[in-house]
Amino acid sequence: MSINIEKPYIESEYAPIYDPFTPEFQADPFSVYERLRREAPVYYNEKWNFYALSRFDDVRAALRDHETYLNYQGVDIDDFEQEQSGYPGMLPNIDNPRHDQLRATVQRSFMPRSIRALTDEVRQVCDLLIDKFADQKDVDISADYSWPIPFEVFYNFLGMPEGDIREKFVRWTHGIKDRKIGSTELTDFARESSRELREYLAYLLRERRKNPRNDVLTAIVQAEINGVPLAPEDIDYAAEATGLAFALYLGGVETTAGTMSTLFEQLARYPEQQQALHNDPMLIPRAVEESLRYRTIFQVTARTTSRPVEVDGVQIPEGKRVFLILGSANRDETVFENADQFDILRTPKPHLGFGEGLHGCLGNPLARLESTVALEQLVARKGMFELAGEPRRYITTPNAYVLDRVPVAFK
Amino acid sequence: MSALATLTHSSTVTFEEEEREIKTTVVARLDAATDVVLLTLAAADGSELPAWRPGAHIDVLLSNGITRQYSLCSDPDDRSSYTIGVLNAPASRGGSRYVHESLHVGTSLTIRGPRNHFELVDAQRYVFIAGGIGITPIAAMLREVENAGKPWMLYYGGRTVSSMALREELESLGDRVSIWPEDTAGFMDLATILGSPDEDTVVYTCGPEPLLAAIEKICDARWPEGSLHYERFAAKAIEGATDTAFEVELAKSGRRITVPADKSVLETLGENGVHILSSCGEGTCGTCETPVLEGEVDHRDSVLTKDEQSRNDCMMVCVSRSKCPLLVLDV
Ligand code: HEM
Ligand code: FES
């Protein structure tokens, strides 16, 4: 098969190159991406009626063209009914002008300069967790380290109450992402969790209005856009302010936990790269970037075309869903040498692990800080480690590739 | 940032009088052509707006902190509203993009002015030449000249027919209007248009720099002094001056790199193998913040406060530039 120029590649019998809603695909997405880039850079899937872009330059151009590619139908590739995302305030799913206004209300809280102030706190969280397994040889570096860090750091930052109620947050966080592999619908557990979480966030916002604090929830409840308060008198589960808080909640944990899990999983496989970090801890930020590139936790995002657009000589009509496969862009061999190899020493280059442009990840400075400090502390306090069992895939939306178990053995 | 962003008036440097700010509301928004919107503004309190003559422009104070100037293109006798035309240049950041995406019917907007540096002089005959969004002041002039019963011609060039605002209204004025979409008709034939110099005719033009330069050349050589009246719009998104090249020094390596006029610091460093983390690319997210050791930054972001900007110790390299020939970055 050769690269088609005039027409998108169309499946005949349903033996799809790319169907992200199948277990076969999810088992090995990267080899599928490689075929897409080579054989069908502008791919059309008839069954689900979507287009997909997979080459770095195409994906990047689409991310930056926020007039042709709109977000109003959501960035999730499943949940066609937008049960979860079809509320006001869901930042990733909002187009301009509202997007920029809404994002500006929380942007300053997430700027690198604001996030840097959290460094010591993040270090403390990491140290406490390492204390718990300091004398152990066998550790699940995902479940016992990568996941608890963002749970703790992010909830504090957002302004979520502490204590036993945190267990409920953990349940909701997993709950809202609950899916059945192969299905495009939410599970009942996911629906229930979303509703409960929304109700609770609305309650917290009302609470913060009465008792303001120095946290993101307070920033949301106090925000004004062009002189008009963002939050209404009576904040309920469907309020725009609640939606914004929900979007942040959704974005803050799994992605970061997933990135750290990948980072440690890959390092476990390459002792010489671990050694390089021990020799020169200045390499740590590069290792974090490489894990973001290599696995691309948020593998794919989606847009809807506002007008016909031509990509690689192929016409995509107006009103079509287009999947932008970030995970494929980050493995594009024309951009990254030896792209399928995890290599913390590769020449640094911009990747699309956090997207780019208007909807580029709001939380990227926080995610980078957490991952960097987590690796710094591990390198400073523990020795080398190797894989001691099969890593486990976290069950989540088909947009993401996340691990939740990475058993390792320390030397 | 090279494309024509908006009508900015390089001649507007002095403030002749204490101008009051007027609170207005967008009362109409019309997509007039590809990437051009016409916005009609009325005083928020419903009062009459100040009088103006064709050629005048107003300052629009955008809430993202940028002030931009736009020519009025409505009917001066109608004091209930002003209409401006705004081009959304693909490369523009901040100003016109902001207008396109954020200003809708009902949005409040503060303006200053109007001011006029492009007055219509009295003459026997008029030749108008407009390029692209430069049609806006010219359109107001045509109306006045037409009402005065003076003979005139309009030559109006644009990239494509669909990119030319007000084209249909103008075409309805008959064969004194000549439309030149580049993609089908090519560039305007200036040599012919300006082929018969005449004491009693004045030439008014507004448009992009290359067009003005070509017209100026012909008029200087062949037309009586004072016949040409023009207004330029700068090829730049922010506040008038044109971008220039400057150097950055990377303190950690001592390397010096030249940032060309049409590239950002971020892009230039990237091309030289120095990758700075970035995300939005338009000065709104703060990801690309880079410490500055020496030099004065021309801040163009919309994420730092005025205070933070004035400390001059950092810059958003995706958009900000330099006010001096050399910036030293802690990179
Ligand atoms: C390593 C961890 C993370 C990864 C890989 C990641 C990835 C991404 C990506 C790829 C996008 C762009 C989506 C698109 O273009 O459609 C995005 C957007 C976003 N992320 Fe993250 N993210 C991470 C951490 C976080 C954190 C910690 C937060 C904290 C709240 C967060 C909040 C958001 C939000 C709110 C958006 C939407 C921004 C907008 O639409 O303006 N993310 N993220
Ligand atoms: S990349 Fe967002 S401010 Fe520069």
C-alpha cells in the first residue's frame, strides 16, 4: 500500500488499521500509529465516522489552528453523548472567546512561577512516601509512589479538604474514568461518580465563597470576567464555575501518575540510563521530557472541523470529528531519531505530550515539577532498581495510556 | 509577525488634546469577508458620539491591555454609532485576534478619539486606491465625495474576492469602482491608474506597505507635489512600531544569536538547538518564561502583571522582544 494523496484511506471490509475502541488496538497502539503515519496519514474510519491525523507536523498544525479545529464536541474520543463533558466550564471543550476568558481566571495559579513555590511541599510528600518503603526491596513504584504524589499534591493545591474524605476523592477520581474496554459509553459507576463529584465541588465552591483561602477553588469562586462574576449566586452542579473545577480535577491526577509510572518503568528497563542519572542528576528534567514523549499519556485528542480543510492533499469536510494522535506524533521517525527507543540522552526537542496552542496543558508546570522532584528524591535516596513483574495498564478512557502497577526490586 | 495586522497609524504620535474615554457597546458584528469583521459601536449610555470626518480613526482599548487604532468607515452624519473594520491576520497575536474572538454583540469596549491624520482635502477630482483592509477610511471618504457631487474613481485590491470587505456595496456604485482580486486579476496596474497626472486631482491611498511604496514612487516622479495623501498601516500586531532584529546572549554558554524581525526568540533559539519549554505560543500561559539578566524587554505577553513586567527580570520568549540591541538571557 502506498500513501494515498487524493483520497483519505478508507477501510473496505471492517478490518481497521485504527480502531481505538478495540482491545487489540489498546494492547499495542504504537505499531498501529507507525502504519498510520506510513500508509494513511489522513485516515478515515467509516464505522465510527472519524478522521485521524498521525504525523507530527500535521498534528501540530491542527493543534495550532483553532479556527478550523474546534473543541465544542469534546476532546474525549468516546462518550459520544458528551454525558461527562457536555457541561459549561469544561475548559478543554470550550472554544473562544469563552475559552481564553475562562482559562485566564486560573492561569496565574498554574504559571511556572506560581508552581515553583510548591517545590518544598512536593519534596516533602515524596520523602514521606519513600520513608514508607525505605527499607523494602520490593516496591510497586506506580501504586506506592507515582499515584499517591499527585493525589496529595494536587488536591492540596486545588484546595480540597484533608482527612478521611480524601478516600472519597480517590474513589471519584478512578470512578469518573471508569470504562469497559471496547465500549464507547460511560459505565454507571462513571456516571454516578461524575454526578457526586460535581455536587461536591459545587458545595466546596459555595463554602469557599464564605471562607476564602489561598487556593485554586477560591480563585475560581472569586473570578470575574469583564466585571461579571464567574460563579452565580447559587452555585450548583451545572454551574460554569463547577465545570471549571471539575475539568481541573479531571486533569490533575491520572495524567501525572501515568507519566511518573512510565518514567520509572522505562528506567527500570535501562540500568545504564539510571546510572547516568545517578552520575548526573542534572539530566533529570530530560528524563521527564523523554517519558512524556515516549508514552504520551494523553495519547489522542479530538476536534471538530469548522470548515473543509486539506491535509496532505486530502480534503476533510466540515463538521467532521478529527482525532489528533499525539502519541503517534511523538513517535514520528522523521522528527525523532530512533523514535521507538526510550532514551533520556536524546537531543531535547519539543514534543506534543502536553498538546500545544490554545488548549495546551494548563497543568504542565505542575506535572513537570511533580515528576522532576519525584525522580530527584528517588535518585537521592534509593539505589538502582529493576523490573520485578509485569506492569499493569490502568483502566481508563481510550484517550489515555496509563500504568497503575509497576513492580520493581531495588538492589 | 509579518502579516498586516490592523490599521495602525504610524503618524499618530501626538495627542492634540486631552481625549476623553468613551464607554461603548458592540451593537452589531458582521463577518464582512474572509477574516474581516465589521463592528458597530454605540455609546453605552446611548448618547451621541463625537463628530468626525472621513479619514478619522479611534483608539480601541482592549481588555488584554493592548490599544489598537481602527479607521471609521461608517457615515459621519450618523452620530449614534461608529463602524470599524478589523482584519484577523493569521500571524497576528493579541490585538486583532482578540477582537475577532472576544468582541461580540453586547461586549463593552472603551474607545478614545476620534482623531484624524488623514483628512479629506477639497479638490476637483479624486482617485482612491485601497489595499485590503485599507478600504475602511476610503469607504467613508467615497460617501462624502459622492454627496458633494465630485468625480472620483476607486481602485480596490485584495488577495481574493472573498477577502475584500465592503466589496458588494462598493460595486453597486457602478463602474467608477474597479476591483482587483490578486488571485484572478493580478496586481493593480498602478502605472495606468496613475498614468495621467493632473493639477486638480488628488490621490488618496491606504493599504499595505508595498502598495504605498509603489504608489509613492510613481507620484513622486510624475505628480504635482501634494497630490498624494496616504495612510500606512504598520505590518505589526502591537502598537505601531515595526519589529526589528536584535541579539540575545545566552549567559550559560556565552553564545550570541540574532533574532530576526519576523521570528520570535522562542523560534530562533529552537532553530539553534536551544529548546525552551512552551505551550500556548501567544503569551498567555507563562510556560516559556525565561530569566533576563541584562537589557530592556519589550513585553508583549498578557500573563505577567505590569509590575512583573517592569521588573525586567524575565520575559515570555514566545512573543516578547527587545527594546535594545542586546538581551542577555539566563539560559
Ligand atoms: C503529565 C501530566 C499531564 C499530561 C501528559 C497532560 C496532557 C494534556 C494534554 C495533551 C492537553 C491538551 C489537550 C488538547 O489539546 O485537547 C492537556 C490539557 C489540559 N490539561 Fe493536562 N496534562 C497533564 C497534567 C495536568 C495537570 C496536573 C493538570 C491540572 C489541573 C492538567 C489540566 C489540564 C487542563 C485544564 C487542560 C485543558 C486546557 C485548555 O483547554 O485550555 N493537566 N493536558
Ligand atoms: S508559551 Fe505560553 S506564554 Fe509563551
